Amino acid sequence: MSGILRRIFSVDYMLKEHQRTEEAMPASKELYNITLKTAYPSIIEMFLVGLMGLVANIMVGSLGGTLGDDAIAGLGITGQPRMILLACVFSLNVGVTAVVARRRGENNQEKANEALMQSLMVCFFIVIIMGVFGAVFARQLMLFAGAQEGTRILEFATDYFRITIIGFVFSSLGMVINAAQRGCGNTRISMYTNITANLVSLTLNFLLITGRFGLPALGVRGAAIAAVTGNITMFIICVVNVSKDGGFLKLSFKFKPVRDTLKSIANVSFSAFVEQIFMRIGFFTTARLIAGLNSAAMPALAVYTICMQIQNISFTFGDGLNVASASLVGRSLGAKRPDMAIIYGKISQRLALVIAGVLFFIFIFGRYFFIGLFTQTESVIKMGVIIVILIAVSSPFQMMQVVISGSLRGAGDTKFVAAISFVCIVFIRPVLTWAFCYPLGFSVTGAWIALTIDQMIRLGLSFRRFTKGEWTKKKV
């Protein structure tokens, strides 16, 4: 058994002969330590942020009965419209992380800081336009997302979306700064920033949703105010961190456009933007299909929102390793070490499999507990526990796929990632969701059957791309 484990986890077996160089290769223990040191702050950050989001939904659900279920569904409806508005920011962040990581590997501090400032300028103009659009058309966006006219779900969703759009500008600029920090490998800074901001938000959720210590019970509006306050807190901390002396990144307040830097960011970000648009269209379509199942007898939106919150716990671990993999791969390629880039990518994959194995058993044995945290509605619990089993099964495929995609993005190979997102998320997943939910009659459960198949396909395609190794030759 020890021999098999060695072949799986030792870096001595991770490179093909033609991928090896004459440069010295550190020992397995050292490389795993570097990967874990880079990854654990992001994993903790993503997990705690996801956990706090889950707790916030539990607090909203504490409003009780159908009111609580409708409030949870209302927050769930806002998810995809918000992500569509954030698509530009997310794609910009991919470019920021990749470019800053390369410059960090080249030890070019001036160009790294230049990339940060150029990205902040672009982000500011994007979010102002998107924020105004979201505030003006909030109700129409919620109706398009699947909320029904004349329902509490529509009112809850519109109120929450319109208030939280205020924090959109602050959170977006903060995310750009954190993306640059991650590119440098400063994942601890991002961790402390997001945890602090989410603790502020969580505290206000506790105080404002049901009203405690003499404060008014604001329900969903209280959750929205808490989210905005958390966004502003994050932005302030991010600015303070990059204003200090001694760090690799420092705000320069030079707002003049620099063509070559903008071009480098755009080359990576454009493909990531296309990917984000494809993803959002696919996810939006899936959420819309689920909304079509919603009724008094089958609260599909509540089931979907609750189970997505649980699914997000799995995503947080994959996203944390994704960040580490992208940063280490980008820095290795910047230092002209493609062999190290491959090693770090493979180490991240193996760590993902170990974590996914643990999560599998946690989800299987804790399924009733997790669903019971949100609701006591029998029909929601009955369907939810089945979906949690599917979440457990899909976790290894999902986590591996996310980590490999992170390696490819860190190398600047965003066009390929965008292409498979287009095929799988825009076409395969929505079509399968419709087929399993409607003609085959699996209801909300069908969405997770479709998700599992989608993740398996994307993993197969991403793994093949990673194994071929052409991504190590990308220029950023």
C-alpha cells in the first residue's frame, strides 16, 4: 500500500521524461508544504465565507414556516442576476491574478503594481455602469430570474437586490485588490480581509434579521444591510493593506492608461469574461428551470437555494486550491520553470482528491442534519437529503475540475477553459436539467444529476488538456 501511495503522491513520479529539466527539484515534502502554505489561507477564507453565507441563510430561514422558506427563496433568486453583473469583475480578476503572478515570478514589482492600478481603473468604470443598471431594473431582473408577480418571493428578492447593489462597487474593487494579492501569493491577507468583513456581516445579520438588543426586526432588508456593511468593511481593509510600505504591492494612484499592461490583462481576461458569460447564462437558465417547478406543494426554490448553500461548502475547498494552483503555476512560469508549474498543478489535484474524500462521508452521514438547519418543512427535507447524497457523489469530480481549471487559468490558458464552459454549461447542463426535471420527472433532484454529469465531462476535458502540457508555453 505504501508503494502505491508513494507513486500517487510523490513528486518523483509526476513528470514525464520530456518535461524534466536540469534544474534541481525540491523534495516532495517541501513542495507539498509550499502548496499547503499558499492554499490553506484561501481554503480557510473560502470555507468560512461560504459558512457565513450558509449561516446567514439559516438566520433568514429562522423567520419561520412558509415566510422563512419564501425569504430563503427570495435570496436564492438574487444569486444569478448578481453573478451576471459581477461577470466582468470575476473575469478581470482572473487576468489580474495571472498577470501579477507572472510579474511576481519575474520579480518585476513596478509592472505588478501597474497591473493592479490599471485593473482598479477598469473595474471602477465597469461597476458604476453595472450598479446603476442593477438598481434601476432590479424588479425586472428578479421577474426574469423566475420570481412570480404578486408573491412574497418577488418582494423579498427585489428589496434584497436593490439594497445590496450599493455594496457592489466596494466589493468589486476589493476583489480586484485581493486578486492581485493572491497572484503574489499573499493569500493570508485576502483571508483576513474576507473573514473580518463576513464577521461584521454575520453580526449584523444576527442583530437585524429578527431584531435583537432593541434593534428593529428588518427581515430580508436586515440581511441586505448586513451584506453592504460587510462589503464596505472589506474594501477599507483592502485599501489599507495595499497602502502600507514594505509590501510587493502598493497603490500608486497613477491613473494614466498603460497600453501594454492593459493588453496583457485583457488577453487573459477576455477569454475569462466569455467563460463567465457562458457560465452565467447556463446557471441562470438552470435556476429559471427550477423556478418553473415552484409551487405551494413543491417549494422547489427553497430546496434549490438550501442545497446550493450546502454545495457551496464543497466549492469553497475547490476554490481555495484553485487560487493556490493559479498563483503557483503563474509564478513558476514567470520564473521559467514549467516543470514546477506542472508539479504544483498535480499536487493541488491530489490535495483536492483527499479533501473530496473526506467531504463525501461528511455529506453522506450528515445529510439530515444539514437540511434540518434551514427548515422543518417535511417536503423540503425529504427532497433535500436526496440531493445532498448527489452533492457527495459530485464533490470529487467538481473539486478536481475546479483545481485543474485554476492551473490552466494561472498559465493564461483561459480560451480553452472558456470553450468547455460554453459547451458544458450553456448547452449540456441546461438540456440535461430540463430533461431530468420535467420529462423524466425527477423534479429538483434532476438539477443535481445534470450537474454531476456536467462536472464529469468538464473534468475529463480539462484533465486531458492539462496532461498534454501545451498550456506551459502560453505567453502573458
